Amino acid sequence: NAGVTQTPKFQVLKTGQSMTLQCAQDMNHEYMSWYRQDPGMGLRLIHYSVGAGITDQGEVPNGYNVSRSTTEDFPLRLLSAAPSQTSVYFCASSLMGYGTEAFFGQGTRLTVV
Amino acid sequence: TQLLEQSPQFLSIQEGENLTVYCNSSSVFSSLQWYRQEPGEGPVLLVTVVTGGEVKKLKRLTFQFGDARKDSSLHITAAQPGDTGLYLCAGATNTGNQFYFGTGTSLTVIP
């Protein structure tokens, strides 16, 4: 039972490079989201999706793009990496947003130099 | 500024002591959850509370949702080293589509 799978686990980028963080879930969940975790700030919502073809911005969307072409996959794209995007990124999925359990991937530790 | 503020940010206590972690907001939430996160892992759900004034107990952990649904607390009785971790509260807006996490409380229980 895979749950939520994120790849890669670690990544180092140079400033200005682009990359895609992958997220896949096998629980047929409609709601998926991306968070970044920085010391002392908990998790901050970047983008979320309530179903295939539907995405919306969270608290800190600038510099990131998402798409949701299938129920299973929700990739996060960094368009032009900046040192301020150094963080740990978590993908989560849940049956629906309201009050349901969110299942998290193991995270991607990204360093931008 | 974050929607959900937790206090304290860090807590280091001896095994057997009691502690309370607070989660506060000026916004009303339709539901409030508590998660626990261990190093190198994603958060894992502990409990969900949905009714103002609700109290839930999970073994030595007691969770309370404020009457006005703007705040919550987590109380741990007789803390054990296995309780060590980062505790996060999370609230859902009325639409349920945006899920906000608190700033986190890092708990260390010393044997």
C-alpha cells in the first residue's frame, strides 16, 4: 500500500533552474495539495486541487505552478528556482478537504544554491 | 502572518511531566486537526474535532476545540520519550478547500 509517493527525496538546484517535484497517490482521493515547511513556520499551503482539471492557489503560490490532469498525479513545478525556495516540500492527499484525514508523502528536501 | 499560531514553539520536559500545547487563531474553522511529525517523515493525523467545545481523548492525549471554534489545545499527561516530535494543528476553512497548518510545537521528552 503505497499511499502518497513523492520524488525525488533530495534535490540541489542552481538559481534559475527549473524542475518538477512529482507526487502520486493510489487512494483515489479527490483533494491534493502541496506545502512547504520552513523552521518555525509549520506547513504553508502552496497550491491545491479539488479534482482532476481543477487547481487553486494557497498561501504562498508565487514561483510555483501545478496541474492536475489525472486523479492520481499532482506535480509541482518550480519555474526559476530562487534561494528563498530552499525548503522541505510535502504533498498530501485526502478524500475531500473538509475535516478528513490528510495523508502525506515523505517530503522532498530542496536546496537552491 | 500565519492563520494559526501555536505556543510554545519549543518544549523540553522530563518524562512523567504534563504539558499543554495551544493553537490560536482569529478565524473560525469548520474543523480542527492535530498532527504529529517525526524527523524525515510527513505529518500523521492524531485527531479531528468539529464541534465547538468538543473534547476528545486518545490515551494520554486530550484535545479540546474552543467554543468559538477559533482555538484548540492538546494536553499530554505523563509524557513519555515516545511522545517526542513536532505537533501541528491544522484548520479547514468553511469551504473546506483550504487547509491551514499552525506554526508547530517541537516537543522533546527527556528520559
